[in-house]
Amino acid sequence: MNIQQISSTPFTDQKPGTSGLRKKVDVFKQAHYLENFVQCIFNSLGDSDKDILIIGGDGRFYNRQAIQVILKMAVASGFRKILVGQSGLVSTPAMSAQIRKYKATGGIILSASHNPGGPDGDFGIKFNTQNGGPAPEKLTDQIYQNTLTIDQYQIIEAADIDLDQLGTTPMGNAEVEVIDTVADYADFMQHLFDFERIKTLFRTGAFQMSFDAMHAITGPYAKELFERRLGAMVGTVMNAEPLEDFGGGHPDPNMVHAHELVEQMFGPKAPDFGAASDGDGDRNMILGRHCYVTPSDSLAVMAANLHHIPGYRNGLSGVARSMPTSQAVDRVAEVMGVHCYETPTGWKFFGNLLDSKKINLCGEESFGSGSDHIREKDGLWAVLFWLDLIAVKQQSVAEIMQDHWRRFGRHYYSRHDYEEVDKTRAEELMSTLKARQSELAGQAINGYKITACDDFSYTDPVDNSCSENQGLRFLFEDGSRIVYRLSGTGTVGATLRVYLERYEPNSEQHQLDTQQTLALLIKIAEQLARIKEFTGREQPSVIT
Ligand code: G1P
Ligand code: ZN
């Protein structure tokens, strides 16, 4: 095999963020940029570990080109076998499942998740380890250190692989196999949920569903699951064809970006159930007829009902949520007598808790939920969970929510994002606010007393690793919270996220409008952080 050693010099901006390395396509297209980062991933692995590698992405622009490069580098670096998704496509949850199934060394996912794609959009690369989950911070730190000193990478000279053709081809000393992950993933789901029960929902045609794949990765998986295996009407899955630019849209399943679905679900002939997923298939949004379920509430409902799902007959063993996620699931955990862990933002922090069986369910406010079945969040899994639950309860989504709130109280919750603001000013906002925290503790703002505030830090109970500066928290006397963080996934300027939460135990107050209910907290959030002054923005760019 003809291995070429290519000289290179470091790039200083290859520090992985909340979820891998994300940059504009143009940045990735610079000579050696992708290669450097990939080599640094390989260099962080021991030679004897290089056995099976899986490669795939969400199909965005530059996916195919990047895969051809990574294949040749993986062969040069000594992998024995490389599996690659057909047409270069593998959803993030399917990747996690495949790594676990094949006991692979790891997987490389090419995605910038919910960020827009196309030549002017974003690209990204993420390494998942042999448990199927995102590389832990220890490893991403090491990869980053490698990127600062790299002086060469290895690649073999070989013809490109036909990514559309299933089958095995030799490449150098390795074998490359193009695989279809859709059937495998669907089989896996069939094993976790009661498909016969769900089928009865669709059988008479009375129950209608709409799933928006947003021209991203879940289209083929969703068609197989909902339309072929579960008997939902053809056309249930909309925007099903994965496109390199996601049809010009922003593949983020929320009320703003999944507007086509939202219009249907709140329109006159709304289906019973609606859902959407993101670019790489790990996020989900759940809607009922004229009803939206916040991701935090969705997690709480799942926790309260896990025992109804065949794959989880023994019920909830423990649960975790990211710190900014609402405390709705904490209430459920309390009632069920299990522990609720509070972790920093990002799925990688759930890995150890899942591996050590401390939890079997976890989620984030950012439209992510998942379980111990894999080590990533899983959009379609969450949709199937809700379908199975609707079939068990024979209730509408709105009724399920009302019952839940009656039992546990309601956590009004919203996130306000200020996107693409000036980075320096955003950092100043955070540092100014942090510096004032000790003076603010105990004070009343607008008659609302701050009982505690801090900069969240987390010590992993399994490996004792410590993660600091994970978000500024303000806790109020009635249990309300305001949290401020800067995003770790954006590619332009900075994004300030403000998370607002208010608990309402009284069920007579459970039908109120969320933004109105949070109005006072929203005002306080502005007063505390002087958002307008630092960001120059009158309003958030996205409210979820
Ligand atoms: C965002 C979400 C976070 C999620 C991540 C990857 O990260 O807030 O919960 O894990 O995307 O999907 P952020 O941009 O806030 O750092
Ligand atoms: Zn995603």
C-alpha cells in the first residue's frame, strides 16, 4: 500500500465545542484542514486499537468529499476494516448503534447537526468512541492538543470508493464495506417498542401523524419505520429526501424552523400527532393537535412512563438532565424514588452515567432525549416512545400533558437565544454578570429574591473529572431559575442562551401562556445581565 506522508502545519482553531468541530464549509475546504483534524483523532488512539472504524454523515454539502479523504487516511493509519453508510449517510443515533453492534473502535460523524448546510453553510466532524458515545472531554482535549503540534498526516493513494453501491471493496491493507443502516436501526427500534400496539393506532386511518424530516437524515429511516413497518399513511413523512443544503432550510426541529409542520399542527385539520427531527437525526420535537410539548416536559413524561415501554420493563433506574433543562424531570424522579443527575450541556456528559448503569434515561432542553439503548440522543426513538405511549394510554398528547401536570405540577419553560452577537461583548456580559454574582445572592430584584447563584461546575461521579464554567445560574425563592450560557456549537460570533423556568404547582394555572407566565423573569433576566446593552439586541433571535 502506497502511504504518502504529507507535511502540514497546525491550525489554531480546531478546538472541539459542545459537539465536535464545527466550522463554515469554506474553513473545512482549506488545504489540510480536514486532514489535520482527522489525523489528530487517529493519533489520539493507540495503534492496537485501530480495528473497525465507521464513517457516515448527515448528507450535507461536502459529506461525500470528506468521506473519500477520511477513508484513505483511515487505511493509511492502520484500520483493518472501515464501514461506511450508503451514499455516505448515517444518522447520529444509527452511528452509535452501529458502533456498539460491530464493537468498532469508533465512528466519525460528519455533521453540523441542526446548523444550516450547503456551500455557504456549516460542516462538522465528531468522533464517537467504542461505547457509541461522543468522545469525552479528556479525549477531545487530547485531540485539540494534537492539532496544535501536528506536522504531517498519512493518506494512501487509491481510487475513490463508490459510496452508493452496497458491498465490500479492498483498499490498501484494509477492507471498506458500504452498509445500509436503515434496516438495522428499524430492527433495533422494533425490539424496544411494541410495534403491534402502535400499528393498531394507524390501522383504522383515524389516527393521523405528520413527521417532518426537514430534508435531512431521518427521511429514509422515518419512511421505513412509520410508513412501511407501522402502517402510517404514505405521505406521513414530509420533506423525506435528504438534500445537501436541507432544501435551503435550517434543519432544527423547533417551533421557528419546523414552521411547515407547526402550521399543520395548529391549523384547522391538524393531525393527532406531529414530530420532527434535525440534520443528523438526534433531536426531536413532539407536537399534538394544537399542542406543543417542551423537550423538558417530554423528558419528564418519558420518565414517568418508561415502565410501559417493552424495552424498559424494569422501569426507571435513574435519570439525568443537562443543567439548563427544566426541573420537571426532577419532580418525577423524586416521586419514583430514583436519583436525578444534573450535568453540563452536551450529550457526552451522560456517557459515564449510562455506562455505569446509574441512569437509563436522559435528556436536554435542546430537543434531545435518549436512553441506555445507545450513547447518543435519538430523535426517532423519542417519536416512537410517544407513539407507543399514546397507544398505551389511548389519550391525546394534550390529555397526556394535562394528566402529567396535574400529578407533578407544571414547569413553564423557555429558552431565548441571541444569535450571532459580537463575541467580545457577549463574553463581557458573562464576565460582568459572574463578577456580580456574590453581591446579587440574597438580593431581591423586582420583588423576587435570589436565593442562590453560581457558575455551574460538575464533577463526574464515575471518573471524577471536573468541568467548570458551565453556565451562570440564578435561583429564586419560589424555585424559578434563570440560566445564562454561551453556545459551544455556533460558527459565527457568539450565541447567548438565556433559559427561563417557573414552577406552578396549582393545576388551575396550567393553561396559561408560557411567555406571559415568564414575563417577570424575562424582565429580570434583562435587568441582571443588561442584554440589550451588551448585545445591541432588543429581542432574542429565536425563542423555544
Ligand atoms: C447545543 C445545545 C446542547 C446540545 C448541543 C448539541 O449546544 O444547547 O444541549 O447538546 O447543541 O446538539 P450549545 O450550542 O448550547 O453549546
Ligand atoms: Zn443533531
